[in-house]
Amino acid sequence: MLKADLHVHTKYSVDSYMSFEQLIKACQNKGINCIAVADHGTTKAARELSKIAPLKIIVCEEILTPYGEIMGLFLKEDIPHKLTVDEAIKQIRAQGGLICIPHPYDKVRPSAFRDYKMLESIADQVDIIEVFNSRNMYPGIEAKARDFALRHHKVISAGTDAHSPSEMGYAYVEMNDFNNKEEYLISLAQGKLYGRKSSPLIHLLSTTARLRKQKSKE
């Protein structure tokens, strides 16, 4: 049985400093044995971790579009940042990947996919809806995401969206092991989701990391 956190970031994201060592240790301390590493605009960390980490790694990426982020799962290489929605979906499918909408409808984060009409228009192309994200602060987000998933018969997922070690363990899915994307969807559909919210202050860590990285490039 897997205890899977299906949305995690590393130092390769512009707003995180979490090292591989910190991430692996946090997973071991919290009993997490499967993670979806979904850095912003890159699969580098996920691909590297899949070779060295003593736990199951799903290679993912959060791709920014004008309407919000789309997550590609089971990727083989990077997909460029800042694509149109259609192009992001096209490139994920070209790699044989799955498509997930992370933290939909979040009114606080500008990276959230919250355009109702656009989300409805691509519903047939989406595989997974993230219905619990530990960093979501706005009331009613989970219910709205679940309603969308139910109406469109989509598989649901949960993740911490952790950018720091202290966030690990706040959300996960208990699910059967899998060997490919087809088995993953079946296992996830049968899984049990658990989750609790991170402190709102956790966003300050990400903001600070982003500002420091930007400053270091100047």
C-alpha cells in the first residue's frame, strides 16, 4: 500500500529551497513512500529523484498558461513554461502523460486555474482534478473542485503542494501500488484521500524564496 503525496516541489521550483535530502528525510519521517514531484516549469528534479530516491517518484511538471497551471504527470522531459492551454495539453499528450488540474478555483493564488468557462471547455481532456491542496486557504474550494470532478466523472487527487519539509504529511492518498499510468488511474480512483491545511504563513516561505532567487539573478 502506498501513502502518496501527489503534489510536491523542490529547490528546482522558483519559490522553493527544499533539497533532495530534506524532501527524502521528511517523507521517511512522515511515512510517505510515493510522491509526485511537480516543479514549476521543469521535470529535472523529478527525473533525478526517480534514479536515487528510496521511494516511488512520479515525474510531473506544473506548466503555466494564461488561465492558470496545468500539471502533466508521467512525463519524460521538460515542457516549456507559459504556453497556451491547448498547447500545454498537446505537449503533455505527446509524451503520453496524464493531465491534472491542481488547486482549481483558488482565488488567492494567481497561478490557480479558476476561469469557469475555460475549465468547463477542456473538461473532456482532463484526467484528474486535485480536490484537496493543503495550501488552499479560501473556504469552499474543495467542494467546488469535487463538484466539477463528480459532474465530469474525473479521478480525484490530493497533495500538500509542499515547498518546504515541514509541510510534508499534511495530505496524501492511500492507494495500491502501480506500474504505469493506466494502473495509476485505477489505483487513484480506488484510493482514500486524507488532508489537513498548512498554516497560511507557509506562503511567506515561498514568497521569500521567490524574491531571493530573483534578486540573486540581478
